[in-house]
Amino acid sequence: MAGARVREVPLSHLVTLLIGVVIGIVLAEFGDLFVRFPVESALVAVLVCSVVVLGWACREMLGDLVRRGRRSRGSAEEDLDWPDPPRLVLYRPNDPRPNGVRR
């Protein structure tokens, strides 16, 4: 067959499958603990998820910092057209409201 079709599997599907397998193995090993201590198990699950989200946020912030550092060096070969990140503005000179107060 000269025209055999190959279907690619997205990475997100593989990651979801891997997470499902890991959760299945953990439940098979420690299922009795989850049944005996449901509140503590839920708290540990929330803690683990929080650490994962914190790690992801740190990775994103460090990536932004590295990209901003490359852009500030001004190399000619890396003339990337990235938009400037939003910045917090405490003072707006043309704002008719004092200190940005809404009325």
C-alpha cells in the first residue's frame, strides 16, 4: 500500500493517558488509605495540585524574564516583534479623575 495513512496522536492525549495510568496505579496501591482517610487524602491532593500550579507559574515567569532579557540586549539577529507586556500604571497624567477614583 503506497498511500497508507498514519494518524498522529496529540501530545495532550498522551499526557492525559499517562496521568490516568499513574492515578490508577496509585489508587490500586493506596486505595484503602483513601477510603480510611478521605479528608486528609483530599487535602494532600489539593496540596499536590497547588505545588504543580506553582511550579508551572514559576516556569512561565522565568521564561518571560529570559525573553525580556534577550530583547533588552538588542541583538540585530534577534529582532523579534513581541508586544510589550502590560504594566501597572499608578499615575496617569491625562486622567480627569484624581488617583483613578471612579464616581
